[in-house]
Amino acid sequence: MSKTWTDKAEFLEMIETAENIEKKIVTGVTRVGNNFVEQYCVADELRNDKEVILAVTKKWKPGFGLASDTLKDDSAFCKEILIMEDRAGMICHMSDRIKEDPDMVKIALTGCGDALRNLGDKIKDDEEMVKTAVMQDTEALGYASERLRSKPEIFSIALDALLAQEGKQYELDALVKRAPENIKADKDLMRKVAVQGKCGRAINNMSQELRDDKDFVVEVLKASSKGYYPDCKKLSDRLRNDLDVMKLAVEMDPWSMRDAGNELKDNEALILHCVSIPDAPGCVRGEKIQFCSDRIRGDRAIALEVCKKSPFAFQKLSKELQDDVELLKIAVKEDTYAIERASDRITNDPAIMLDLLSVNMSCLQLVNNDMVRSEDFQAKVQALKDANQ
């Protein structure tokens, strides 16, 4: 059973030395409506002592919850708590009267915009208070009333605060996700998010009209930073089948091939454009031929051109083309494991395998065991090695 603290000096000493104050004074948590109220093993006399509450709040932020109802309704004392460093959010533990006092609320929101979440509907619909909260913490916009969240000028406060900082694409994306529909359809605001903020991904949650606006989408694609490209499957069907748009998309992110419309998946111009761009580390563009139509994946002329630019494409060709020795020879120059996708006819033919080894001797590790054990094959492999020395 937890000790009940009654001695002020002993309690203050514990506050100064304890590594985990919560374990020393909290005995449990009780749910009251939608809130959880902690139970304390501290005498009422100490809970009504300003010196004690100040001491525990300085050392442990939630410590103000220990205060008596009298102290939680003491304006002067509550103000002293709110102006303490990183304690403005403690208004959540204060009385309803304090939470509705404009002066006290202004102090709290100036220090902790997130405190808006624990305030009443009247405060959440107060334009001045919401602006104060949003200027301190852009996420506070999510706790404002629907009426205020729908006002472009208030959204702009959060937006401008994020744009003033580098690398805030994640936060910009979240800002648009939480925005009302009229904000998501505001072209000027959304352009600032996606273009000025270099957060193309935010277009995923913009209005359908903007996701069908070619000029806007192109502008967004060109401005997007790596890791925050638009998700092309969220674009309109019309733009997913627009060659100009999707060429730009695959330049930014080759995985956009997956989200191209069915018309473009059957258009060799898109995959040829995709593989015309050099691969980046961890990004093999030729593999994206897997998202093309069966006709494209089975067209030898297209496959030949694609494999020359990105040999790894061989592994995603049709079964018929994986029986093509010329295509495989092109592939194994860079992709040893292309042999694993070749037909049985190829992998069981010693003459073809020797021809492939002349291109890339590393393929030897993938030659079948029966062939490798053949003395005649071994001799020919050694001759190849000698000739290449």
C-alpha cells in the first residue's frame, strides 16, 4: 500500500531527490466522463499549499494536477503556474472559470497552442484566441471550431508559419489532411502548400477539381521534393492517362508507372521515357515494365530497347521473351540473376550458357549442378577464363 504523504518537509525533500515523482504520489487513475483523473496519496493540507504545488510542478509538469480545487481556481496562483517555463499547458487542470477567463487563456495559448484542445467550445470559436494558439503551434488549428477552421486567413497563419521553416513537408501534408473542404479547394492556398512548400504529396487530399487541373498538377510535380511526390493514383483518371503528366511523374518517381492509367500502360512511350533516365541507388527503372500491359511486356522490339537501357527489365518480361537469348545476353551484362528468370531451354543448353559466361563469368554460380560437373563444360569454362586474362 502506498505511503500517504503528510509531512511538508519530508514531501519537499522527496520532490527534490526522487527520480520518478509519479510513482511516489500517484496511486491510480479514475475515468470521469472522457477524462482520466489521477488519484494521489498526498494529504489535503499539502495539496492546498502553494509552496508544495509550485515545487512539484517545477520538477514534474503534470504535478499541478495535485493542487486542490481552491488553488486550481486561484487566478494569481494559476497565472504564476502558466508563466513558468513549459507549463502553460497546465491550464487543462485549472477550474472552468480559469479556462474561460480571456486573460488567463491568452497567457496559456501564447505559451502552449496545444492547450486549445482542452478548452471549451466558446474559446475554440474565439478568433483571437485561435489565432494566438495557431501562431504558437500550427497543430492547434485542428482543435478550432469548424467555423474558424474554414476561414482562409486562419489557415494561412498556420501555413505561413510552416513555410517559414525548412523541411516541414510532413507537417504541411498533415495540415491539408485536417483542413475543411473549402480550404482543400482553394487553389492559391494549395499552391503555396505544394509548390512553395515543395510538398507534392499534399495534393492527395486536395479537392478533386485540383487533382484534375493539368497545369496545377504539372506545377506541383515539378516543385515536389524527394519523398513527398504526389501519389498519382489520387489524380483524376484523365490525368493518369495524360502522357505529359505521367512522363513528368515517372521522372520524379518511377513507381508512378504503377499508377498510370490503362491507356498509358499500353503505350510504349511511357516506359521508354521511364528507362531513359539513369537509375539512382535503390531505384531500378527497368523493373517498372512489370506495370505495363501484357502487350508491352511481350513486344520484342520494345523489350530490346528497354533492356539496352535498363537490363533489369528482363526479369519482368513475358515468359516468351524470357526464352530469348539475345535479350538475356543484354541483361546479364549487369544483372547476373537474370538467368534465374530464363527458360529451362536456355539454362539447360551448355552452348548458350557458355555464351552467357563469355559476357559475365559471375553467371557461373547460377549454372545447374549437372552442367558444372561435366568435365567437358569445365574445360570450356577454364578456356574462357584463360582467354579473358
